[in-house]
Amino acid sequence: MKNADLLKIAKTFGDPVYVYDSEKITSQFNRLTNAFGNVKQLRLNYAAKALSNLTILKLMNSLGSGLDTVSIQEVNLGLMAGFKPESIIFTPNGVSLEEIEEAAALGVQINIDNLSILEQFGNKHPDIPVCVRINPHVMAGGNSNISVGHIDSKFGISIHQIPHLLRIVALTKMNINGIHMHTGSDILDIEILFETAKNFKKLDFIDFGSGFKVPYKEGDIETNVEEFGKKLGKRFNEFCEEYGKDLTLSFEPGKYLVSEAGHFLAKVNVVKQTTSTVFASVDTGFNHLIRPMLYGANHSIMNISNPTGRERYYSVVGYICETDTFGNNRRINEISEGDILCFKNAGAYCFTMASNYNSRFRPPEVLWHKGKAHLIRERETFDDLIRNQVDVKDLFTPEKQKATMK
Ligand SMILES: *Cc1c(COP(=O)(O)O)cnc(C)c1O
């Protein structure tokens, strides 16, 4: 997207505003699909939690993506966006048996990540096929010191509990149709998952989760999906031959598909020179973009109002009444009050993590599609802020006054 397009969007829809470029989402989806061109059956299930606007979900559906969901609400958003139930996988962590049953009743693929729920679900619904989430944390054989999943990670069923898992499957007569792992794209983990897969005779798919890296700043690692795809695809095909069946290879990318497509635009309210720093304060904060404060994420910041101006050092900070720094000592083209700054990589885990802290409205979302800007979520209003608050009458009215009111 060009700076001029972004500036026009800020002008039309106000600021701050999230902007998503459909072309970038599409090209990322196609790039990942092509990287696994040597695999007969590939399934990409977009991880809805990265960016869950209905229009984005519809775009993913139109591209041929499936959907990875982590709550019954995301399942319902997916259905609303037009995904078929069988194109949705439900991969929650720590949710109730009731929520899993609700999703199963809707016909979505269930993925269970603990033995307690697996046993309960298998006892009640032995006919519903289930995928199991494995945590491969400790390297088998001790021949490697590369450890990915923490030993105390809350995710997945420990690889050491496979015997127990198999006993539950045998006793309940449930059917395991998929196995899943979400720890990163390390080829060593992959061998562990293949090894585990051999324990299950009726698999339809193997799901390798996500872990595709995209660059946020210069020098960041980007997963070479072509190289990874070639290597894993070849190994996967060999495994299918060994297994005696053409399985589906699945992934659940979130960040990879939407991160770089997102731009977050905010206006500079104040340029403040202190004894040590020049602050640029923008009309947003961690209420709208929490990743820098929560994860130390480094989002590049551009001054799109003055892209050729002299570069100077700034600390870009928000308007929240506590420290909310977007970036320290950033080299940015000279900033004047009123300029529009653009935060890059604002597609994944940005709007979906926004809140109303400081009683601010959540920003609008705009989709840039085929050279046109479409509003896909309106800015909140004061009514949205108070919508669910209950005004209990006379709660603090003194009794005496109540009597005279009668
Ligand atoms: C969040 C999540 C993903 C997506 O991860 P990204 O890093 O955004 O690609 C995939 N699978 C599961 C189970 C997740 O919880």
C-alpha cells in the first residue's frame, strides 16, 4: 500500500485506525500453499485469534483456507463467515468438557490437549473422531539438547504419556483421526510427531501447528517456507507411504498470513522535548496495540506524513496514564504535531487484543481491497462503552430521602 492511500484512509475514517491489505494476505496464503506443492493433501487452517474480523474470515474462506479456533465464540464467528463445520478445527486449552461438546455438536473437528477431558469425552462420545495435541517437549533419545516445548508447558499431552493416552483410546473405543503439535517448525519435532503417529491406525491428518516467523524489524529471521516446505513435504510423503495411506498435512498459521498485511495509523498529538529524550505522543496506547508492552515486540514506525524528512531519534509513546512505550530511540523522519505515524506488522494480535482501558473507544478496521478502502468495523462510541453496565436505581440514595420520594 502507498503512503498516499494510508493518509487518505486516516483522513476518511479518522485516527487511530487499523488498515489491512487483502493483497498481502492473499499472497502470503498462496506462498505458503505453493511451498508445499509436493504434498498431495494440504490444509491451511487460519488461526482466527490473530485477527478475527468477519470480513477477514470471509477472505480466508474464499482463498480456500480452513479455520483454527480456540473458543466456541471463534467457532461461531467462523460459521457466520461461511466456513463449513468440517473446515473448522477447535483447538482450545483448558476449556470445559461442555464447551468441547458444544463445538462437537456443531460438527467441527475437535482437538483435545489433556487426558482428563480425553477420557471423559471418549466415554460419552466414542463415535466422534478426535485429534490429540501432543507436547513433544523433551528430545527423544537424549541425542539433542535442543528443547522446544517447556517441560512445564500447559499445552498438549506430554509425549511421555502416550501409553496412558493409548489405554484411554482402547478402553473408550474412541477414534483418533488426527495428531497435532504446535511448538515451532523444527524438523526434529517433526520426526517425533511421525514416530507418535505410528501408534494410531486410523489417522486422516497430521497437524504441525504454526511457528512460521515473519520479520518485524531489520535483521529478524523469516521462515524460509519454500525450503521448509520442500524438506517437510518430502519427508511427509515418505511417511504416508510407510503408514500406508495418503494423509492430509495441516498447518494453522496466524501471524504468517496477516501480520504484514496490517498497518496501524495514529496521529501525533504532542512532540515533547525533555532533558534526555524527544517524545512523540500519539492518539493511541497499549489499549489498542499491546504487543510492545506485553511482549517487547518491535513494530517498525514510519512517519508517513513526512517520509523524506530528516531522520531523528524519537521515543514514541501512547496516551495511556501509565508507561506505554511503542518504541525507544527510533530513527524516524522528522515528526511534527499532527503527523500520521504508521505502525507496521499490525495485522496479527493487534486489534484482537485491544481493550477499552482508560475508557477509550476501540478503533475502526478498514480493508484495502482492489484499490478501494472498505470500512469493516466502525469505531466504538460512548454507547458501546456503557452497553452492558447496569444502572441500579436508588442504590446509594439515603433511606430518609427514599421515604420522601414516595
Ligand atoms: C495461536 C495459535 C496458532 C497461530 O500461531 P501464529 O504464531 O500466529 O502462527 C496456531 N495454532 C494454535 C493452536 C494456536 O494457539
